[in-house]
Amino acid sequence: MKTRFKPKFNIKKGDTVVVIAGDDKDRTKPRQVLEVIPDKARILVEGVNIITKHTKPTAQNTKGGIVKQEAPIAISNVMLWDAKAGKATRVNRQRDNGKLVRIAKKSGEVIK
């Protein structure tokens, strides 16, 4: 992705989101964001898109074997969870005392 017109995403690490598309689609189950990869427009969400990875024995892991872990999904497949409304919501940005804050469109509450 080019850095000149780098997109800004409304989702940050530690946010609560719901998956709205894909195999793990569930609009009622909020999940935690583990990592955001902005240059690839992907996001790592706990318990979503589980893959099996075959690892070779190393100095740290002498056994090796098969490990299950999360793989990134497209950031467009998730929506921010609004705890007050109990639903997925869109995000609005406003300036508050010179600082840009995220506001949930469903409830109007500031997202921490």
C-alpha cells in the first residue's frame, strides 16, 4: 500500500469488534482486537480465522508439531461493538478540546 495516501482506520488494538462477514460471522458475539496491520488493511481478532501451522523443532521449541493460531482478516469484515447499544456501530470522528475522539453513531458515546 502506498504511503502517500495512507488510509485511517477507526479500529485500534484492544477494541471490541464483531465479525460481519466470512466463516466466523457472528454479529452478536463481541471479540477483542489483538493487532492491526494498517499497510495491508488487515486485522487480527481473537478466536477468528484459526489456522493450523506446522512448526519445526527449534532451540526454543524442541518438540515442534502442529500449532493452532489466529490469522489476519480484512478490516472491512469487522465492525466496532457499541456496549451501550449492544450492537455493531459505525464510527464518527469529532474534535474534543483539540483532540480527535471516536464517537459511536448508534449511541453517541465516546469510544475509549
